[in-house]
Amino acid sequence: MEMAFNQEKFDILIQKLEVFARKQPSAYKLRVALIAILGYAYIFVILAATLALLTGIIWLMLTSRSFNARAIQVTIFLLAFGLILWVSFPVPTGLYLKREDFPSLYAFVDELSSKLQAPCFHSILITDDFNAAVMQRPRLGLLGWQQNYLIIGLPLMLALTKEQFRAVLAHELGHLSGNHSRFSAWIYRQRSTWYRLAKELGEGGNETSWFIFEQFLKWYVPFFNAYSFVLARMNEYEADKCALEIAGTKNTAEALINAEIKARFLESSFFSNIYKRVNTEIEPPKSVFIEMKAAFIKEIDSTESNLYLKQALAEKTNNSDTHPCLSDRLDAFQCLPKNLEKIPLPNTITASAAREVLGTGLDKLIEHFNQVWYDQMATPWRQKYAQLQESLSVLNELEKKSQKHKLNAEESWQRIQLTLNFKDESSTLPLLQDFLDINENHALANYFMGEILLNQQNTSGLKYVEKAMDKEIQLVIDGCQLIYSFFIKHDDINTANLYKQRAEKHYDKLLKAEEEREYIRPKDKYQPHGLSKLQLKSLRQQLSCYSEIEKVYLVQKVLEHFPEKPLYILGVMRKVASWGEVDTPTKNAELLKQLSDKIEFSGRLFTLILTGEHSDFEKPLSKVPDALIYQTSKK
């Protein structure tokens, strides 16, 4: 189900609600409560009406002398409609831990639950994510009867001390705590339940009865999510207070900082180095989590840690997530110094939370996740290794050839890409410089050149990345990230944030561009295709292979966003027997699949069959100059 909410309207609403909640907190909470109740009111009114109709029909069927077929059909429909409310939410995935196998973990969690007056957990799961979360699964759908799950990522436990981990769990349990606002905890559950309900109904609900809910939920879920957003963010601060009460300010602050540093280390360094081994190793490593444990115990390079911390502190709270940014959370603890340079890095951990809380069971868990990771990676890893060996052979041939002859542009570019894969950046730099001397507007070459120079802390790399972003819109977000990281490393937070904002705006524009390219309508504006004679000749030759085609139109859709990236519309009129045919939709679908699979075209192509349901497209397409590009001769 589509549950998008216009970001601009969303941001405006959040700004208004933040002011309203600050000035009139009680009135704001009352409105949130009324909106929450509205959802239940709609569902139960529909349910009551359904039961009343069902009861009436059954009574008529029992008192009538004969069964009416229509009544039976309506009864079946109403039963199916009633069952839609009894939605079965899927259980979370992960490795379920038994209390008898991990008594220390359960005792640790039980103690926190008791102190925070949080509900006990029916199950605790371990996953391979760097995260921790609580999940409540309503066994009776909207009627409730919550089943509580605690989901813990093993990497997170390996990265933190026991006291830091206590702070993280206290925060998660704080969302359900009875020590603070029960109302906030209730709204926290409602936000999750409504979103998941809409998702489950949209993906697996009964299509016949789903339409009654569809329009309501399309409006209600985004609106409730937006209206309760401010409260949800306040709930994050409340959950942080629970962490402070249980673990203390120092441990809570260090948990947040350590988690940020270690998460970025895993993404930017640890797994990056793991994946590089595919260049030389035919099998994926079988001890990833053992290596991860060792990497966390070994002190991460202080320069690297400081960079990750700077990146985290540079982030600002936004409306894409209810969680406040790191600096806002630390500021709420009153432990954020004016000079961010004075924030100390957490001490190297000597004993992880995983070892202290899981005890001897840790080794079995590491063995399990090592095997899971290996099994998931084995096939794609071997395939990648084989591809790289072929590529390495090609690189060797190109290098031999370059010693005797000058490579053409295509060969030179291939050599550059392969050199980047197999050798260090210093080996690629002179190749890129020579290539750009001849192909100065090559977007990717400029990007790679800029990336290497920025990695060497050379400011001249900025102009190359900027040029790459100007030439190719798909490089803007990556380019902004490169420059953002460069300025963060050089303590220029303001300039770094300008590039972050640029990336965010560009991402929004990309979403809008994709949206206008996902569909076409007869009333859309179209313009000439603009193809060269050579391109048209190639396309016509391909179309001539299909005897069932009568004529073909080719146009461009007029686009608002990134019009330099055209969307071509190929309208195909299929021949239909003069006496009619009985299976037009099937034949249209078969032809469409053949064309989509086999037509070679350099641009983005939207193909539709004009015979049948899309016949209303022929008139607007035919009005575009030179749109008719192919027509079979009439006999």
C-alpha cells in the first residue's frame, strides 16, 4: 500500500505541531489521543455494521424457504471482510534464545524490566544487526493482547561494555516503561500497530474487502504518523531519561558515542576490508564475527575514531526519523561541551557486554552467525571471485598491450577501472590524468580523480568531484558525501553541512524525477523523440522482426525534473484480425514481454501496446511531429 506523505507538507505540519506541543502540551496530547481513537472508531463501526448485516442475512436465510445464491455470496464476502480485521502479524526473525540456555541474559533483562516497570518479554532474539529494539506483536490484531519481543544485535553487544549495553536496553525498555508516560508508551504501540496493519492488509489482505479500508488507511496512517511524530520524538527523550536513571550519565553518553563510532567503523572499514578479500580468496571467511570481536577489543585508530565522531556530531535532527541526533541527545544530558573537540573518546573495552552477559553461550552464538554469514555469502562470493579473475586476466593483457601500442579510449577506461579494483590509488592516478587530458568531460573519470585526491587530503580534488556532479546527476549524492567527509575531517562543519543539504535536496528531486517517469497518461505532454537517423534505423530493423506489429510511434514525455534524462514512449499498434479475436489481452502481454526483453535501446524506454486498453494513447502520440517511426506496408 502506498503510504507516502508529501515531505514538504509533513515538515510544515511538524513545525506547527512542535510549537503547539510546546505552548499547549495537554491540548496537543488530547488531539493525538482523539486521532488514535478515531482509527479504532472507524474499524469498529465497520465491524459492527458487518456483523449486523451478517446476522440479518443469516436470519433471512434461516427463515426463508429457499436459499438465495446472492445471499450466500454476500455472506461469504462479509465473513471474509470480518476476517480481515484478524490480521496475523509476522513474528520477528532472528535466533530465539531459551531462558535455560542463557539465564544470565534473561536475569539481566528481567532486572531492567522490573526497575522500569516494563512488561516482561516472551522471547529474546539475537540477530546479526548492529541494533537493539523492542517489538510488540498484537496476537489479536487491533484487539491487542501483546506479545513482547526483545531483539538484540550481536555486533552491538560485542561493541559495548556491560554498563553501556545496560543503558541501550534501558532506553529500549523505556518506550514501554510504566515509570514515565503510559500515554506515550500507548501511542508508541499505536504508531507501530497501525503502520504494520496497513502494510499487512495492503500486501496480503482480501482484495474484495480491502477497498473499504484502503482510502481510510491511505489517509489515516500518514496523518496519525505525522500528528504523533512530535510526541514520538519526545518519547525518545523520555526513553533516554530511563537510560540515565538506570545506567548513569557517563555510561549512557559513552554508549551513544561508542555505538556511533563502532557502527561507522563496521560500515566504512571492517566490512569494506572483508569484501576486498574476494580479490585474492576463492572462499569467504568463516570467522567474520571472531574477527569483529577482536577488532572491537583492539583499539580503533584514534584518528579514525575522531573522524567517525565528528561525522556523527555534525548530523542534525530532521523529520526523517523520530530519533534526535547525537549532539541533541548529549545536550539533553547536559554533557555536551561548547567545544566539541573536548568530547573524550570512550575507553577501549576489555570485556564486552556479549562476554559478560551471554557468558559461555557467546562462543556458540559466534559460531552460529559465522556459519550463517558464510552460507549467505558463499555462492555470490565465488561468482565474484571468478569474475575478478577474468578481469585480472584482462588487466594483464591491457598492460602488456599498452607497452607496445597506445590504447584507445575504451581500452584506457577499462584499464583504469580494473587498476582501481586490483591496485592502489597511486597506480591509478597517472592513468586517470592521461585519460582526462583527452576526455576532460568524462564524469566517472573526474569522480575517481577527485576521490583519490581528496583521500590524499588534496583540495584540488574538489573541482574534479564538482565537475563529475555537473556532468552526471547520479553522482551528486556520492560526490556530496565525499566532499562532506573531507570537510568534516578538516573541521569545517558549516561547509560540510552545505553539501549534506545539497545531497538531501538532490535526493528529493531524484524521487520526484522517478515518480514522473513511473507512469504515463494520455493527457501528459509529449514531444518529438529526437533520435538520429542511425538510431532510428537500428530500432526499425529490430521492429521489423515482429510480423504482428502494424505501426509504431516513438515520442518523449515532457519532464519537469532532469529533462536531460529523457523518457521515451514506444507505442505499438498490433495487428488484429478483421473478424475479431478472443484473447487480445494475452496476445498484447506476450508481445509486450518480447519487446521489453529483446529491444536494444540506449535510453529509458516505456513500451505499451496501443491495441486494447491503451488505445486512448494513439491519438496524443500521433499528434507529435515525426512520431510514426514504423509502419508495415499495406497489401
